[in-house]
Amino acid sequence: MPENYTPGYSANAVNFMAQRTAVSHAAFFLPYLRPGMHILDCGCGPGTITLGLASAIAPGTVTAIDQAVSQIELAWDNAKKQEISNVNFITANIYTLLFAENTFDAVFTHAVFEHLQEPLQALRELWRVLKPGGIIGVRSPDWGGFLMTPTTPVLDRAMAYCKFLQEQNGGNPCIGRELCALLRQAGFINIKATATYECYEPLSLPAEYLALRIEASAEIEQAIEKGWVDGQASLLAMSESLREWSRHPDGFFAQTWCEVVGKKSV
Ligand SMILES: C[S@@+](CC[C@H](N)C(=O)[O-])C[C@H]1O[C@@H](n2cnc3c(N)ncnc32)[C@H](O)[C@@H]1O
């Protein structure tokens, strides 16, 4: 099975990520950061969280990697706009980092592990580049725990179809609950887990993001074979159900985020 990045890099998907900041999405990790640290952010996307991490560890530096050149370019643009200079954005794959072992004081990764086919292999690579005594922070959603109302059978099917698409791409939409076990298996100690909910405002943000994913789904052949859809019309019915829900006056969505911090033993 190939590993494909499910959200893709459309303007909608990238703007969705770019709403995030270190304060809003890395609050669980900020207490572990100290001025002067050298840290790694893996899968930085447009880099808006990275820039907040950079402010927290200045005069230290953040090295941030992403597999997509487009994201690295965008992250550099955002750093220039915010006049933040203690960052270095590099195109790289999380599985094969070109850093020596024991390089970083801390490693962070946000909303990446749910897209990986080999999360343990990625964690072992993060363990390798972390200094002894260094800290890791990983945050990913778990689709087993979100709250959504008011639902309809078509909307439930749309959400289940989004899960199916991510699984078809080699990802795991319910990886949040597995993070503790994965960190332990990768050799980390002192593992501490927390979880939080994120309520989206406006609801059109997650709705449009998921609706476009459904409409662009390349897996339609497998989806038809597996009985998910019977053609373009049923895809559109699912995407429209998300848009209708986002306009409902009582619409509510709370996303579950699982957060894990661990340490590499000295
Ligand atoms: C959902 S975005 C998250 C971006 C940012 N961390 C945030 O939370 O806003 C996931 C990012 O991980 C990157 N990514 C996915 N698989 C990767 C891999 N194997 N190596 C490096 N980056 C990867 C994608 O290109 C994408 O930019």
C-alpha cells in the first residue's frame, strides 16, 4: 500500500493548517521548552506553529522539515512576514533525516503521524536525532473521539468515508490513542499523555476541508468496489451533507487531539 498524504496541498487545505499557532496547538509542549534550545519540527506544513516554537526557544533555533517543497517555501514566506529569523526550513522526509544522531534538545511533530504508514519507523528516526535527555512531543487526532451534531445518515457516511480515504492512503485516523504505545516501543521513557478537544469556528472550515477531500478522492474505484459510493453523485451527496451541516444554526464539532510527551534516557 502506498503512503499518500490525504489532505493534499490545495489552498483550502493549507489555509486550514495555517490557522494554527504554537499557543493554540502546541500548548502541551511549550512548558518543556527553554530559551537557547535547538529543536526539530517534523512535518511543519506552512510553519505557523513552528514560528511560535521559535519565539519560545530564542536565541536557540528551530529546524523544521516537510516532505513538500511547496510547504517549505510557504513556511519561509511566513517567517519573513513575521520577521522571525531563528528558523531553518528544509525539505526532507521524516523517515530519513539527514541529521547526525544526538543533534536536538527537543523534537516536535503535529498532525503528521495519522498520515504515516510506518509511525514506529518515524519515531525511531526521531529518537536517533534527539540528544540523550531530550524531549519529544507528538500530537495527532483520533477520529474515534470526535463529537458532531446534528448528524444525518449521509453525514455519518461522509465522515466514515473520510476515515476510509485516510486508511486507503496508508494512514491511521485513530492513531491518537496509539501514541503512548508507539513512544514506548521506540524507546522513549517518562511518557505522559493528555488529550484536548478543538472546536472549529466557523464550521465551514472543517466542512469545506473535508468536502473537498471527498470530491477529490482518487480512490473512487476502490470506493465503488468496497460499496462506499456508486459514482460521482453519491460523492457529491456526502460533500454537500457537510456543507449543509456547517450552515445549521445548531451545528457543533469537537475534534479530539491526543498529545504525548516522552524523553530519551540519558
Ligand atoms: C496536516 S499537515 C500539519 C502541518 C503542521 N504540522 C500543522 O499541524 O499545522 C502534515 C504535514 O506533514 C507533511 N508530511 C506528511 N508525511 C511526511 C513525511 N513522510 N515526511 C515529512 N513530512 C511529511 C505533509 O507534507 C504536511 O505538510
